[in-house]
Amino acid sequence: MHGPPPEQLLKAKDYKSDVKPIWCAGCGHFAVLSAITKALAHLSLPPEQVALVSGIGCSSRLPAYTHVYGFHGIHGRALPIATGLKVARPDLTVLVTGGDGDGFSIGGNHFMHACRRNLDLTYIVMDNEVYGMTKGQASPTTDPGWEQSRLTPHGTGLPSFNPAAIALAAGAGFIARGFSGDPTSLTDLLIQGIQYPGFSFIHVLSPCVTYHPEQKAWKKTVHEQSQSTTADPVVAAQRIQQSDRMATGLIFKAISQVQQQQHPSKNISLEQISRQFVTHT
Amino acid sequence: MDRKTDMTEAATLSIAIVGSGGSGAVTTGKILLEGIARHGLYALMSRSSGPQIRGGESAVMLRIGQSSVDALDDDFDILLALDWLNVERFSDEIPVTEESLILHDPDKGDLPAVYAQMTHRHVARPLEQLAKSIENGRANMVGLGLLANLIGLPLAVVNAAAHDILKHKGEVVLQATLSCIETGYAQTPDETLVLPLSAPEAITERWNISGNEASGFGALQGGVRFVAAYPITPASEILEWLAPNLEQTGGSLLQAEDELASINMIIGASFGGVPSLTATSGPGLSLMMEGLGLAVASETPVVVANVMRGGPSTGIPTKSEQSDLNLALYGFHGDAPHIVLSALSIRDCAFTTQWAVKLTETLQAVAIVLTDQSLGQARAVIAPPRQPALEGKRKLAGDTDHYQRYALSDDAVSPMAIPGNAHCIYTADGLEHNEQGTPSAMATDHQQQLDKRRQKLTQFEYGDDWAEVTGDGEICLITWGSATGATREAAQRLSQAGLPTKTLAVRLLAPFSTERFKQVTAHAKQILVVEQNHGGQFFEYLNAQRVLPGHAHSLAQPGPLPLRPNVIYNRVMQGL
Ligand SMILES: Cc1ncc(C[n+]2csc(CCOP(=O)(O)OP(=O)(O)O)c2C)c(N)n1
Ligand code: SF4
């Protein structure tokens, strides 16, 4: 159980596995995979000290494509798996990946509570406003008028979910938006998110070229946020609500950081513990 | 009366204490139980409360014996009524006979008809009046003194027990309590009403513990150091006990947002190398099923302690039933071999939970431990719990070069790499996979991994702990879980009545020990399968295993009333 010697710098490719992704050519998720491996290499984290946890979806396939410990779980439950792992093994760097369906629909409750719990996890959601894996149904972030799914031929008619607003309201200390079409900035956000000592939420616009081909135009509509990062949640809330949801950058970074929940390692014997039950005869 | 005055093996004494909210019936019972333990006897104490969340009337039911007590009796020898408010809610649960003795306070009203008609043996004492003569005095403690004298429990023992139970309340309360007990004790009742207890010859170490505490302790002893759970009746006490005690051992407990989270949290922690457990009851177990399937497929060891209550749906949350067996056995989608265990008594909650942790660690498997409200929320005076012999350590990966997480092998258990091991980095997966762990939809991979996951459980040598067999005879009572206590007692009574009867209580429900089961039941001429549910779930399971002869019968009685020995006894006596 030993990592590489400190002088041996790791490259992004050292964090890639030789499993070939099942993703469609042109899928935004490729660039996210690449940005994650670059961020890990930049931080020179020993691969055996990193764990990548995911749910189910195209995006959730990511852990198997990396050379770090991975857990490809079930739909919507990546955050609880990562939470248990991080509490049990605070020494590990734990990243969580998934899609908008995985994180905001079936796993929506866990998203809120993970923000609130504020453990040192980095949550990367690849948002393509669609369920890719199940062949193109509407997700919580889908535009209300999107009529391309046979399941909702008249569109959902529902206002789309604003992940950054929810994360802020639920108490996340680090909220950023990135774009798979701008991997350099995305890598930078990932590095900052991993370094942030609390729950960091990185919302990544990651096009599904198969079920949302019009997202190829995101190249043109995505833009950098005009203001710098704020630590004031009221200002952040206003900006999140006013923005067109295409603005990238580190939106909010709280100053007060919650410490990792950790108990001083006591070592009381079980024999001692059992004495509470013994009666005096 | 003979069977009570002369305390032989079978002789026990049953006492019920009832009172409205705030009357202190439960505290009275707790002190009495501790006194019984200090006196060197065994006892079982269960509680019943009204529908109110807090306060409201409650009843405490104690049964005292010279050897371990694992079931309530058919009826009660003594009923101490602090008052009669809403007593009709409990009258079903507290049956009396013409020999039963009723202690009550005449100032709290007349004896209710149900009791007045049944027995003429009453002791009326102005408990509240007597308590008022003492500063901060309470009627329940006067009643306790009266009761203790009646059953011959020495005053010094009751006082020491009261001290133990009430020490956190401070000196003033304690002194008032002791005065009240003494006053009650001085109310010597009529000689003919006395029901003396006697002490056993050799007093060995005794524990005073609830089933839920025992489950928590068993988990710790098995090596559990991470727990995540969502509160639910009647399982919460496992968590409340574990939270501070886990901390003492360097572990941690997380209150999850729901059971979907809790099961997945323990999977994550166990993947990290830390033995993990969650506790829940039926509704929570239903929610956990998808997660449990993930643990099976990814071969991540986890234990679920499921404390059953009346179902389906929200059912009867505060009352016992053994009706989650089908869910525990068959709730998973896909072919998902796993372990299902049942604790046979309060004491056995510790052993079985500990065994579950060791089995899951050894086999990288899932175990569901079934206990229920009647075990979990009851307290007993017991001998210290037994411990399983199994070492129960995970088989870990070392520094293999071409590591394969799900490699096939003779014992079908493949070495598991824990994050931190630089040589064996892998991704755990709930998707079907090949030996390497890479997702695969190939028929051969699916077949091999299905075989592997089944074989590791069926090939394992579980030893003698799979069940407990007591007594001998051509009548065989077969049971599981909490029904064991009443069933064994019925078997004893049948044997004493000249019908030698054997009891087979199954602890390891799945994988099923077919050969051993057949051996134990081979010469049975009459078989009755006893359980506390409506559908005869265990009976049907045994039939599916093809281990019951055609003449076997089922006795399935749902909750909320406890399964009493005479119901089983009478069923056999009536020729099944
Ligand atoms: C409990 C459960 N329900 C439904 C599914 C089917 N399912 C698989 S992936 C998925 C949605 C994936 O969408 P998203 O999370 O947005 O990821 P993407 O594929 O777009 O990357 C669904 C509904 C499932 N696997 N499990
Ligand atoms: S379906 Fe969409 S999300 Fe899935 S791999 Fe193809 S492009 Fe990517």
C-alpha cells in the first residue's frame, strides 16, 4: 500500500483505465472525463487515495474509465454511497459524478442533504437536460417546451429545475458552473472544488449530441460569468436567479467551512462497554 | 398456588403493572426488574403503551423465573394497578384467572368489571394517600414496596435497584423514593396472599439488557464501526444505543435522510473497508431492497438489523409480528443470494447480530437479521451472551499484479481490495461484470458470476449454530425468531403431560440447511410449524424447500397479541 514516490509526477493518462467508453462520438462526457484526470494529475493525488462514485446513466459510467478506486452504484444513490465512504474513510479524496436525471430527479433528496451535510466531497453533475441512457426522455432541467420525447410529446410544461439555486438554498459552500466545451476552465474549477474543504457542487453543461443535437450550439451561448466569485449567499442567490444559466465560473464560495466530521479515535474495550449491562448481585 | 410457592424449573411468577401517563408504571417495572436481577433470578419485561406518542397509559409485564425467561405466560399472577384509566385498552394483553391477585388503590375507583368478576383476591391500599405523607413521595413507589414484600424480594435489594435506576435524578428524588418503598413494604398483606420468590443456588453474572441493546452490542462485537440509519419504531433504540457506544470505539453513526440513503451509505463505508450495519423495520426494509441488490452484485458486505412490527404498510408500529420474512427472503429483484438470520431470544439478539457481521465479512455478502418488537423493545435479565466462534475477517487483496476483483476460485470468495491499496485499484459495479469487474452482458460472465455469488453462500460450513434443538420426542414443533420462547415452553408442558416434544428453532433461515433440517425432523410423527404472522410465511418457505412431510401443520397467529404457550399447547392437544 504505497503511492508513487513524491518526485514522480503523475500525468492525466495515469488516471485513465484501459476500458473503452461506451459514449457516442461527440458526447460532452468525454471532455469531463479528461478534465477530471487532468485535475487529479495537477493535484498529484495518489490514485489509490482517490475514489470516484457514481449512480446510473451515461455520465455515471465514468468511474470505470478512470484508474482510481471506483463505485458504479445504482440510479440516484451516488451521493449516499460517497457519504458513507467519506465518513468511514476521511483520508480519501472522494469525487461523485452523474447526470441531471441521476442527481436532480431520482436522487434529488440526497442532493439537498449532501449540500446541507457539507462533507468534503466534490459533486460533478454532467447536465445535458435529458436522460441519455434511457434514450431521450425529459429530465428536471429540460426546457418546458421540449417536445422531442415520445413520453412527453407536448413538452413537460414544467419550469426547469435550477441546480445552483437549490444547492445554495440547501447550504452548499462551493457552487460552480463549467462547460465540457471549455475543458481548461473546467479543469481549473475541478481543481478548486477538490481543494475546497467542504461540499463542492460543480454543475457541468455537457451536451448529449444524440438526443439533444441542438446543444452543439452551446459553444456559442455559453459564456463566462461577468462578476467575480462571491462569498455572500444573498448576492449569489440574486446572480443565480438573474443569470441565463449559461454563465460559467465559480459562482459562490463560502468563507465559513465546515470541518469534516471526525471523532477522536477512542479505544474503549468492548469488555468495558459491556459493563453497563452487568447487574450487581 | 403450588406451582408458584414452590419455584421449580417451570415455576414462574407473572406481574403486570398498569397506570395512566405519569403514574410511573414503567419506572416501577424497571426497578423491579433490576431488583430481580440482583436477587439472582431471571426475568423478562415487556411494555405496552397507548397510542399517545408521549405519556398516555402504559402497562408493564414481567415474568420472573429461576432460569432464563423467553416468553410471557398465559396469564398474570399479580396485577398492580396504580389507577384504572383506559385499562380496557390493556385487558386483552393482561389476562387474569380466579387465582390472580390484584393490588390497587381504593381511592382510584372501583375495580373494573373485567377484573372484579374474574378474581376475589384483592389487596386494597391507599397508595396515593400513603405517598402524600412523604415529601416528594409517589404512589408508584409505595406500590413497588408493597409488591416487593408480597413476593419476598428483600427491601435492601429493592432499595439498591431503585438507587441504580434513579441515581441520575438526584438525592432528593432518591430519598423520597426509598421512603415510599419502605412505607409500601410495611403494608404487610395477608399471609395467604404471599407469593414468595426464592433465589437460585449459585448466582452467576447477569445482564439487564433489551433486545435492541443486545443487537447493538452484537454489532459492535462483530466489528461494526459504521452505522447509517433513519429512525423507525421499533428499531430506533438500536441506533440510540449505538451512537454513543460506537463513538467510544472510534466508529461513527450517521442519521441519513431516508432508508434509500442509509443502505447506500453503509455500502460506501463497507467498500472503504469498514464493517457496516443499518437498522430498520418493515417500511424501511422495503425501501432498502434496491440497495441490498447492489451490495449482493458488487459483493460488498453489509448487515441490516430489521426489527419487525405489524404490517403491511405502516401497520401497527408499536406491536410485534413476524411478517417480514417473505420480504427478507424474496424482496430482491434478480437472483440475489443472501443470508437471512433470526434471533431466537433477547439474549440471542447479540449472538445472531454478531454472527451476521462475521458471516458477511467472511463471505462478502448481505445479511438481514430478523428480530421484532417483542424482542427489541423488551428487557430481560440474562446470562452474558454467547459469542460465535467464526473469526469473521474479510479476505483482502495484497499486491497482486493482475488483480481481478471478482475472480473465480474454489471457495468463490475473491480477495477484496480496499482503497489505499495501490496495486489493486478497481471499480465496484452493480452492473453484471466479468472477473475483472468490467461491465459485461455476456452469457458466460453472467452465468459464472451468478454461480459464484450463490456458491460462496451454499458451500460455506455454517456449523451447529444454524438452529437450536431442544427436547426430544415424536412431536416436533418447528419455529423461528421470537416465537421460539413460547414454542419451547409449550413443548416442555407437552412433554410433562406425557407427550414428548422436540423444538427446532431455526436461526439460519437462508441459505437453508436442508440436510440438517431433515436429520432433526426425520422421526417426527407430528409436526407443527409455529410463527407470529397471518400468512404462515415460514410454513410456506419450508414447503418450498420440500422438507416438510404432507402431515405437517401450520400455526400462524398474527400480532398484536403475544403468542402464548397455551395456544400452541392446546393446538397439539387437540390433535393439531
Ligand atoms: C431505479 C431505476 N429507475 C430507472 C432506471 C433507468 N435509468 C437509467 S439511467 C436513467 C437516466 C439517466 O439520465 P441522466 O442521469 O441524466 O444521465 P445521462 O444518461 O443523461 O448521462 C434512467 C431513468 C434505473 N436504472 N433505475
Ligand atoms: S446518449 Fe447522449 S449522453 Fe449518452 S453517450 Fe450518447 S451523447 Fe452522451
